[in-house]
Amino acid sequence: MADDIARHRAAIDALDGKIVELLNERARRAADIGKLKTNGSAYRPEREAEVLRRVAAANRGPLTEAALARVFTEVMSACRALEEPLTVAYLGPAGTFSEMALGKQFGASVQALPCASIDEVFRSAETGSASYAVVPVENSTDGAIGRTLDLLLATPLRICAEVVLRVQQNLMAKKATMKTIRKVYSHPQSLAQCNGWLSQHLPRAARVPAASNAEGARLAAKEAGAAAIGPGIAAERYGLKILASSIEDDAKNRTRFLVLGGHEAAQSGKDRTSLVMTTHNRPGSLLELIASFSAAGVNMTRLESRPARTGQWEYYFYVDIEGHQQDEKVAGALRELRDKAPFVKIFGSYPAAVL
């Protein structure tokens, strides 16, 4: 047995050496591409999406697609950093789902800039303090993030990517055990998402709202008999032990984030386009507008209304459609839409989330 283990380890060592050589060769070629670019960012979300899709299609196991995606995201992150250091703003503080979304999309080789509000995240990218911004836009159970939708109307930033993150809630504590927990801190939304589990397992524990999941973790780390609910990254940040994982009532709960920047994303082959429009105040006007998509064979995946705040019962309609605005049928539908609608703003076309 010892000889067999030694033989396998020797083979692994040899493979590791080859992997190092190949990774450095990849980095050199990425750097060469950067030198050939006359203008443009090192971050090309459409290219990175293509890489991850190709890796998933080539995978024959035993590694999962998700595991390989994490590996290649970090490889691309490290190669990208050789070409251009990036700062990415997100809704802080550190230890939140927003930080996890940033890491999923950009990897670890960026400077993460936590911001106190969604407004500040937008401003950081608009003023150049950050290269990109990551903001939540909707949750599969709680709906749209109104402030993000409002700010999209005025910003010059473009949507260049999206990230879909599973909302996995964990119970964590530093000193407490399940039997000694008397208080549970978390963001009100997270407390609500775990209502059933808390009622069953900790019916006597007080539920204390916190400004964020990270703040709840910070408070729990200082208090005996206290626990917090939040993502695993919060446990790592504040030195907590996870007592129970995946305690959310809806295992399918997802949050969608947008990546905003100063440039468009090119076609990737599997894209989404987001826009906002208004309608004329007459019967059937909304149906007339969205008919532009169906007539062109374009699938509309989201329709969200938002008050225009004019005091006249007028609304903005936020729409997501499949395809890139440079695709022939999408371009045709958008031309028709502009002819019919009083107001249309295209937020951007971008690769659909890979995993």
C-alpha cells in the first residue's frame, strides 16, 4: 500500500509541475494579448463567460463544473491582474453576499472596495474610484431591489455582466452552542428567509435585526449566548464556527447581481439585454410595445414596473430579453420599440450568468 501511495504521489507531483508550466504559459499569452490591444479593458466578461462554458462542456469529471469554474475564475483573475489591476466596488461591509458575488465573478486578484450604500457603489464606478461596480438587482423570493432600478435610470454606466448567487444561510457562533443560544443576529431579510428553521430549532431565541449579515456576525462574535445568520464568508471574517448550514427555508433562493462598468460587453453566444421604457397613456399601449419582441422571436424573461415619481400615475417598465442588442433579430425588435415608445434606455447587453 505504501508503494502504491508513493507512486500516485510521484505522479501528482509531476502533474503539478506541468500545471505550473501551463499556467505560466497561459499568463504570458494573456499578457501578450493585452499588449496587442490598442484600447480596451483587461476585463472582457464575454470572453471569460466563453471560457467557463467551454471548460464545463469539456469536463468529464470527477471534478464538478462548479469546482472547475472556481479554479478557472481564479486563473483568469490572476492573468487579468498582470495586464491591469482592477478595483471593484460592492455593497459592504466585508463578509456579505455581495462580496461573495464579487469573488465569484472577478476572483481574488482584484481590489475589493466595500461601500456603505448602493448609491455609493454607483458613485465609486461613475467617478473612477472603482473600475467596476457589483450591485444586487433582484432576489428570487423577495423581488427587485428598487434602489438599483432607480439608479440605473440616471447612470452612464453600462451593465456588462451578471452574477447569480445561491443564498445559502448558515447559523454561526463563536462561544455559543445550539443549546446555549439565546439571541440570533442577522439582516431582517435573512431572518425572514430562515423563519421556519428558527421556529423549529430555536423557538425561544430572540431574533435581533442587524444592519447587515456581516454586522450580525460581528456582534455575535463578541457576545456569549449569541449567534448570527449569514453566508460562510461572514464566519471566516469574524472567526465564527458554523453550527448549522443551509438553514434557509427555500433551497432554491437566488440573488442576481449586476456588474456595471464604462464599456459594453461584446456578444458571447448566450446573452441577455436589459432596458427600461415608458408607454403612452392609452389602452393596450404596453401590449403594443412588448409585441415588438414576440413578433421578432425574441424571448422576454422579465417585466418589472416601477413608479416614475411624477405624481401622475406613470410608470417605468424594466425589461430583460434574451440575446445581444447586436443580434439581428434583437436589433430589429429594439428599432421597432424605439419607434413606438416615448422613452427607451438600453442598460446593456451582457453574457448570461454561467453557473
